[in-house]
Amino acid sequence: MYYILLYRIWAIVVGAISVVSVPVWFDLVTQGYFYTFVSLLAAQILFELVAGFVVTQLVAHEFALHRSIVTGK
């Protein structure tokens, strides 16, 4: 139970360190690569969430359609 709280605190600390250290330690080109890859990872996560939702809705729709055809309801 406490692991979740520790994880959230750790994520906040690491996020704050990243926000401060990226502009300080990376030059502009490296910052561009860093933020590009972070954006791609975020897009991938969003795509996986949307794809899972679409598949779930499609399967539920087809199951209901098939069930109504078989039972006649």
C-alpha cells in the first residue's frame, strides 16, 4: 500500500529533477531529440489506450450482434 505512495513521490521528485536538469545539461540539439522521443513515447501510450478501447467496443458490438442473430432477440 505504501509502495504506491512512494512511487508517486518518486515520480514527482524525478520529474522535477528532469525539468531542471534537461535545460541545464543538454544543448539545444540534444534537448530537441530528448523532447521528440518523450513525445513519441507519449503518443505510443495514447495509441495503445485508444486501440484497446476500440478493440473492446468492437468485440462487444460483434458479440451482441452475433448473440441477437443466434437467439433471435
